[in-house]
Amino acid sequence: MPSVRARLLPGTPVWALAVVVLAAVGSLVTGAGRTAAATSVSPVRLLLVTTVHAGLLVVLVWRARAVPHERAVWLRIALGATVLTATVLLGNALALAPGMHGAAAALAAWAPVLAFPLLYGGLVRWNRYSTNLADPHDVLNGAGAVLAVVAVGNLVVQLTGGPLATAPWWTVQPLLGQFAAEFVLLGTVATLPFLGALGRDPRTWLVVTAFGVSLAGSTAALLGAGHGWAAAAEPIAVVCLAAAAVLRSARSDPQPADPAASTIGAFTVIVAATAVLVVTALVGAGAAAAWCAAFAALGSSLRLLVNVQELALLADTRREALTDELTGLANRRAVLRRAEELSAEGTPMALAVLDLDKFKEVNDALGHAAGDVLLRMVAERLASVLRPGDVLGRLGGDEFAVLAPLDAEAPVVQSALRVGARLHERLAEPFPIEGMVVHSAVSVGLTTSAGSAPTDPARLLREADVAMYDAKRSGTGVALYDSSRHADSSGHLALVEELRTALTTGQLVLHHQPQLDVATGRPVGVEALVRWAHPTRGLLGPAEFLPLAEVHGLMGALSDEVLAQAVAQAAAWRRGGLPLRMSVNLSASNLLDAALPGRVAGLLARHDVPPESLVLEVTESVLLTDPERSLAVVGALAGLGVTVSIDDFGTGYSSLAYLRDLPVAELKLDRSFTADLLTDPRTEAIVSSTVELAHRLGLHVVAEGVEDEATLRHLERLDCDTSQGFLHSRPVPAAELETWLSARPAAAARP
């Protein structure tokens, strides 16, 4: 046995272990061990046996209480030892009476059989913690194995003859039962050292030794080989088991039971029992072997039925593992698995990834329950246009996937585009949810596999994902992956994760572009424009990350960060004597956020900035996304006293209607009008009419994109109020803007 270093558990009852050892030594000296082979029992021997078993029970019960995570193991072993002890002591007590030696020996022999279910239950749990071989509910297999060994034993006794063949059954069967029980127990525990547990837990050798010497004693008694070894086996086994109970256990991770082990064990028992029944029928052996074999086969058959039930549950679990819980569609794992199967078959296929537009707004406005309803409705619509063999799955969130096998004879690209167009058109119609009509279009990204060579499904999914974001950014609705165009797009997911980090680590900064009074040239305000000070890519403009923020639901957090910085900067300038108006752009998702006005009010109050010093700019296209909800949010912002400005005025549709309905106070002329103001009479007429209309409605007019002095002078003749553009300054950090302001004579002027 290899040397091992093990420490005793804290609080070990060393006195109990000492009692066990001393009593065991006494048992060995007086020959009072196994009563099944003893011819007489004295009171001294009975006292020693009682002391041995009582000390063992104390140690086992203490172990079960001292180590909670092993309680299931040691409590069962302790209960089994209790049954064993009670039976042995009763047998020894009977042996004191004249003429009761035979009954006492038989009773002592039955002790391991009676204790078997409890001892077996403890050992299989120990096995489960260490080697992943045993099932805690495998008592049927254990009982079947015992009966099978008894059946084989009966058959061997009948075929070989000898004293046992002519002995009464009530003396033979207890010996065979004892041997069989200890044989199965040893087989159960012997898997520990031979499957690697020895290096982790040296106690296993002690347990193997305990059951090994016990089996050796049973074998000696069964073969009538003398009393010496049988008498020594019991005290040695007790001492080894007690020693294992007081040693500190090595660390082990519980493993799930392996159904294959119990199935193989049950099948082995059935084969052995069937063989016994066949041989018994052929040679006409005794009925005991046949009955034991029949019951062994019955027990293991019941265990196989339990395994069949477990396999049915496993099949359900497997199905659930491949199914999206919300929609009942295939999940990501199932889609990838099917793609792998089609690739292995050499079947051309198209993979489409679909992402719902504005799904976050539905969740925010109507709640997650309404969002779940929308996802189910989308699933139903998409399923209605699938062809036989197509797989529809939900990848997670508001992303769906369709895997479509293609006709090998048809052009792959054209077939894939037809799949994408069909899916896009099916979701173009609005969805009725909670009495409202919700428009939630979809962006579809496509990629293909020609089937000529195996394709990595994960790569296909990445390509379709990249194409989907291209479709969303471009507004085309459907895009097919093109390696020449999308080679650099695959890094957008990494950029999104970096943006999440940037939002919380101060990487987003503001640059400010001044706005001047056209008539006086005084700086009256600034527009805050966000930049990303990327740690490796340098300073990134908004066009490089704002579309990703909008698509991935980060625009709300990004806008909150920009608003917080802008209001804080406005407050700092006011304290320094520069009460400039601060203009901040809002996105579509911001105008669908009913909580935005409350957050804006909180920011203004916290920094002591008057509401009229903040200008929130929205575009006409943003207002058209969801007019009813947008109007509600804009109205709440205007109710705070904040100025609401329509940015890029004149580039959308229904502008005049919104001027009538929206509580706006400012119009910003798009730079396309400013650029052509001096060269295009029609543009000049539009700008002139717009300024006049705005003033009649009491609105302030800002012209952006002013880049030369002549354009500025013409805006002054048209009575435009404010000018913004490169003529005055590019967007610069706050410190540079302060330097620019200090260099102007009118820097101290008030708006």
C-alpha cells in the first residue's frame, strides 16, 4: 500500500477509536471474532464483541454529524452498522444458551444481508462523490446482484457436491447470502482506488481492506476452511472502517450519476440469472438456485424499467436544451447543429439572421410582457413563410435565425436573396399589441454556403450577423454578406463591448461648437457633440459608434452620459460668468423613453442650471418613428421650461404639421440649405420663407453649416437669428472653447 499523509478530523473521539482497537485486539486474542464459525461463546467474548461494535457505532455517528456534506454517506453506513451490530450481538447472546449454537451462527450469517441495503446506499453515494460510477437509487441493481451471486453459489454447491450440498437449506443459504452481500459491497467500494480516487482520498484503501477481510472471512466460513481467519476478519474490518471514519477527507467534486453504469450492471445480472436458470433446467439442480436467479432477473428488470423512464426524461431534457423557452422555436444550439448537419451532407444553404428594429422601445414603453407577446407574434409570422426543411430559431433577445437548404441547381446568391426578401416582407405589417398598433420592421442579414466543402456554422452565424448590422445601418432591410465589403465589419461586436466599457470609464468626451447671434456676433450658446477617446483607436467621431449604440440598446445610457456632462459643463461656465445655452442632440430611443423628462429635471436641479439654458435637439425623422409617444415626451420636456429644437429642419416630411402640433421653440436649418443659399434662388426662397414663418410662430432660427462670411451676411439680411459653423469654430474641447471665447471682444456679452 503506498504511504499517504492524512490528518485526523478536528474533534476526533480518539478514545472511541482506542476502545475499538483494544477490544479488537482482545477479540483476536480470545478468538471471539466471527460467531458463524465459533463453537462456543463466553461472557468475556460477548463483552469484547459488544465493545468493538459499540465503539464503531460511536465513531460512525460522530462522523455523520461532524461532516455535513458527507452525512448522506456516513449516516447510511452508521445505520447499516447498527443493524449489523444488533444482529451479531443477538447471535452471540443466543450462543450463550445451551443448544442454540446453530441458530446463533445462522443469525450472525444473516447480519450482512440485513445490513446490505443501508451499507450499499452509503457506498454508492461515496462512489458518486468520487468516481461518477454509482447511482444513489441503484438498490435494485445491488439486490439483484446479491441474488444472482446466491443463485450461482447454489448452482455451484449442487454441481460440485460436498458437505454443503447435503446440509439443510437454513444453514447453507445464510452463508451464501453473507458471501454474496459482502462480495457486492466489496465490488462497489473497490472501484474507488482503481479509478483514481486513491490519490485524492487515502481512506479508500481502509474501506477496501475492511470489506475485503470481511469477504475473506465469509469465504473461509463458507468453505469450512477453519475458524482462524474467520475469527480475525471481523475485528480487522471494524478497526479499518473506524480508522477511515476519523481521517480527513480529500477534496472531491460531486458528479452526476452515470445511467450507463447501472444499465450495464442490470444487464449483466439478467444475463447471469438467465444462465443460471438455463443450467438449472438442464441439469435438474435444486430449486434454491432457480428461485434466486428468477428474483435477481426480476429486480434488475425493474431497474432497467427505471432506466427507461430516466431515458424518457433525458429525451425531454435534450429537447428542452434545443428549444427556446419563450417561443418554442429552435434555439442557437439547435440552429448551429442543423447547419453542421447540412454542411456534412454537402447541402447548399442560406443562413438569415433577423433583428427587430425598435424592439427595445416596445419593451420600455409597454413592458416586457408586451415584448414577449411581440416575439411570439414574430415567430408565428416567420413560421408561416417557411418551406419544408427550413429551420426557424430564436438566437436570443430580439434576434431570430432562419436556416434554409437551397436547391443545388439554382444560383445560391439569388436563392438566398429571395429568402431574405420573403422574410422581410412578412414582417412589414404592423402588430396589434394591447390595443395598439406597433410597427416593428426587421433587418435581415444573409450568408450562404455552397455545400461543396464543410463550413463552420459559427462562421456562418458571424457573417450573417455582420450583414444584418449592415442592413440596419444602411436602412436597406436586407443585406447579403460580401467578404470584400464586410471584412472589417466583423469587429463591430468587439467595438460594442468596448463602448459598454467606455460608458463607465470616462472615455466619452464632449466637444463644443459655438453658436453666435447673427446681428451682433455675440456667442450665445454651444452645441455639445460627443466624441470617444478610444484607448487604441484615438478620437472617434459620432458616426463611428452612435449607430452601434442605437442598434445595441446603448443609446439611452450614452445620452444620459452626454446630458450629464453637458449640464455639468453649462453649470461650470455659468459659475465662471459664461451663461451659454447648451444644445444636446436626442435620438429616437430617447424620445420613446417616458422617464427622460424626470432625469433631465433632476440634472438641472442638481447643477442649479435654469431650464431655459438647455436646448434639446430632435430631428423630424426621429419624431416620425412613433408620433404619439414622441409628442408626449417632447411635451413633458417643454413643460420643464427646456427649449426643444427641431434639428435638420426641412429634410423630413410633414414639417408644417409638426410645427403646429409640437411645443418647439427653435428651428435649425439643415446645412444643405446653408451651403446653396448664395447659388440657388430656390434655396434662398425656401430659407427666407422658413425664417419668416418661424418668426411669425414665435420660433428662434439657427442656421448650421455656415462656412463663409458672405453666407453669414446673407443670413443677416434674411433676419436669421443664430449662426453655427466652421466660419466661427470647429467643435473643440471646453478648455479650447474658453480660449476662443476669451480672444473675442464680445466674450463677456450676455445672450
